[in-house]
Amino acid sequence: MNTATPIQSVSGLPLPLSRAVRDAAPQPFSELVDLQFDRPGLISLAAGLVDYDTLPGAGIAPLVADLLADADSAKAALQYGPTVGFPAFRQQLYDHLAALDNASPGDYPGTPDDLVVTTGSQELLNLIGDSLLDRGDIVIAGWPSYFVYMTALTTFGATIRGVDLDEHGLVPEKLDRLLSGLYAAGQMRRVKFVYVVSYHQNPTGITLSTGRRRQLFDIVRHYSEKSGQRILIVEDAAYRELTYEGDPPASIKSLDTENQYVALCQTFSKPFSPGLKTGYGLLPAGLVDPVKLCKDGRDFGSSNFNQHVISRAMTAGVYDEQVGVLRKAYAQKINAALEALGEHLGGVDGITWTVPTGGLYVWLTLPESIDTGRQGPLFERALDEGVLYVPGDYCYPNDPTRETPKHLIRLAVGVPNTEQIQEGVARLGKAVRQALD
């Protein structure tokens, strides 16, 4: 018997939606986007979009022209491609990942056959969820974490358990304590993976330190062996190539020499162009075929044309050049935000913020007496001042064992220019100071 809750359609007849849709939590961020368009003059420090002025149109245009000018290359690009990406591109991406970790392809985990190309890294994350999760399974994530994926995980019926972060990233001792408790409670069979944004985390901007990468990997391997079932690490490295200060640490994947425990997920959306909507992942043994099976059921493969464009951009050096442009642009923007925070909120008791070395985000902590939530007084006060932010409580997974804090803010610097960032922080500072009075 169909027990789906009837939803009224336009005609007034009941529409029996799936359980997945009925259980799905709405994305609160969509309301923030609407607010941005409804209020002219509003400075948005909310959207994690990329800088319009740095999109690589000039660099891509001749590549597309050359691709289409040759009859053979045009046919290859405009035809369907393999579900997991065309072979030469997968080899190119595998070599790219090895180079990022200062390794030769022959010494790097897995092979190009373990690499899958998807429609953005978000699709890859969802395909991993499709492949691994049954209703009631457990996913462990940072507290806080990337809220779009946390919402998607609820659609799979997963229970999310949060592990605290500090200035060095996810705290290994607390992960160990959580897994130990789950093991003692006989729940290890339900634990499917640990999700980590390992570089310039969304929302905090924090990068997982080198030492903790090894600790995290060892803890997950230990409990896998202890329980007799592999627990995976899903390493979301979307912001990895947007490191603009110092050398980024090697990926967690680089430690996975037997290709058993880590799914490394990357994207071209943040370091190149989101409009090309292409992501890729180097997956552990046994996961490629399930992901391919799920993807076959969805789209039979991501845009073949976009893959050919990106491949040419990488070969011609256009991709590396664009990454350099973005690193410089975002470094200036982050510095503008940090300087403005120092000017307008520096020295105020109980107010701190992260100092990212890459990416798009700054995580602002206010005194616990200030409610930064959507229904809290600061949010409306900030709107009245003409600035929009992401309430920090949006960024915490729905962990049934924990209470979500209400005094944090995510600031994003992708879209506004440096002057707008400085003015936006000044407006936010004014709203915060009013709330403290």
C-alpha cells in the first residue's frame, strides 16, 4: 500500500511524492539568494559563488574554436562519451592528482581506471552516497561542515554524527572517541564513511594539518580492521588548488597506498569555471563499479564536450594560468575581509575569526549571547544595514546527540570586489556592535 503523504498539485489532486523527497530538508540557502535579489544595494557575503570578473572566457574561446574547427576532434567532443569519462582525460586527471601530491604516477595510489568524471563534485558526492548508504546508516562529518552535502545525506536517510574542529581541522581524538563508542554499542556495521573537507574547509576556511591527516587515516583503518568492514574517508578537496599562502599538505589520499580507504573528490568549478560543471574523483577499490552503475541510471555520462574543453585547457597551460589568476584574486579578497574585521570588530571581547590560507570563507565567532540565526535579531539588523551573511547554524549537520550553536557566521568573498567586502564587513560590524549594546 502506498503510504506517501499526499501533496496538493495545481489541479487539487493528491500527488504521492517519494519518501526521499518527503524526508529531504529544504536548502535554507535558497532564501538567502532570493534576499540578495529582492534588496537592491545589499552586499552579499553569503554566496559561495566565484568571481565573475576572473572567469576564463578569453582563455577558453580559442580552445573551443580549435576543437570545433577540426572535423575529427569536433566529432569526438560532440558525441556521447563513456559514463566515467573518456580515457585520455582520466589519465590526464590521474597524472594531475599525482603531480599535486609531488608523486610520480607510478608511485601514486590506484590507477586511471579508478578515476571517475562527474557533473561537478556535488554529483560525485551524491553518487558515493547512492552507492554506500542505506536508511539508518551513519556518516561522520566535521562540526561544522559543508551544509549542502549534509542536507543531501538526509535524503539518503543517513544519521550524521559531528566531530569538532579546531584551528588544525577535525580533532582526531574526538573521532577516535566517537568510533570507540559506536563500536561498543554494536553500531559499526552502520558506519559507512567519514566526510572531510581537507583544504580551506567550507564553512570555516580551516585546512586539516599534515599530522592530523595521518592520524585520521590510521584511525579509520584501525576501526575498519577491528570491525571487519571498510569505513571510507570521503576527502572533499574542492578548494585544494586555491591555496595562496604556503604549500598545501599532501592529500589524505596520498597515504592510501593500497587504494582501500579514501575517495578523493575534486572539481573544476572553484579553480577554473563552474559553468563547465565538471568534477572528478579517485576512488578506492570496489567503488568505481557501484558509482558507474548509479551514474548509468542517471545520465550515462557527464558532458563529453566540457571534458574535451578542459583537457585542452590543461594541455595548453590555460588551466594552470587561470588557477594562478584566481589565487591572486582571492588572496586580495580574503586579506580585505581580514583587515576589515580587524578594523571594525578587532579587540571586542568574545569575537574571533579564522585566518584562511586559501579558499573563499572566513568563520566568525561572536559571543554566545548574540543569536546569528535567520530568525535572530542580528540577521535582520544586518539586512537593515545592507549586508547578508550565512547564519552559522546552517552549517551544522543534524546530529541527534548535539545542540547546534547559534553564535557563528560564515562570510564568503567569492563574488564581491575588495571595496564591497570592506564595506560589507563595516556594515556587519556596525550591526554586531549594536547587538552588543
